[in-house]
Amino acid sequence: MAQTVTQRLRESGDLTASTWDSLAERMTWKMRDVTDWMTSNPGQKVSEIPFGPNQNIAYSYGTWAHAWLSNEYGADTLLNSFYPTLNDLAWEGSFSNAYEMSSTAFLVEFDKFVDLPLAEQLKILP
């Protein structure tokens, strides 16, 4: 969300322009981090990384996970559907309510996306 919102604000002129690389370039770096990690850790899943020395890869993976969910279910679903029900439904219930699937089903679908060529992945960005 932070990546796309700041990009949108810069493009609209509401946020001072910066020397940051484009959203597509920043997201390319993040996906390269993910694919490099996957290559270095065959048989392991990024979604199953525990806290520890490798946990930072989860940020790159998570950035793309939110981009995919936003593309599939709308940019406002996280704020307007997931978060408002979080206290009442807990994390899994809120996720299922907002995205109409369990987190386990999401990971299966999202991991298929991660396996696509980068050019295909970048097409989902606003």
C-alpha cells in the first residue's frame, strides 16, 4: 500500500517529487529478492519463513502479496473490509471475509503468481 500510495501522490503533485525509482522498478527489486531467495532455498516456501535472519524477505513477498490482493479484490478492500472486522473475526476470519478465501487458499494462488515471468507480474501494478 505504501508503495502505490506514495507513487500516486507524487504523480498527482500532492507529494513532492523525489528521486525514487518508479513503482515498477521498486517492485522489480522486491520480486528479484523473492526469486533469489527461492533459488537459494529450494524446497522452502517464502510464506513459511519464521522470525530470524531470513525474515526480511517476507517484506518483499508481503509487498507483492498486497499488490496481488489489491489487483484481485480492489485497492480499498484492506482498509474498508479487512481491518474493520479484524477485532471481531480475528486475523483468519477477517481475511476470509474480505478476500473470500482462506489464507491457505490465498497462498496457493499467490505462489502461482510468484512463478510467473516478471513482465506478467508487473502488469498488475497501477
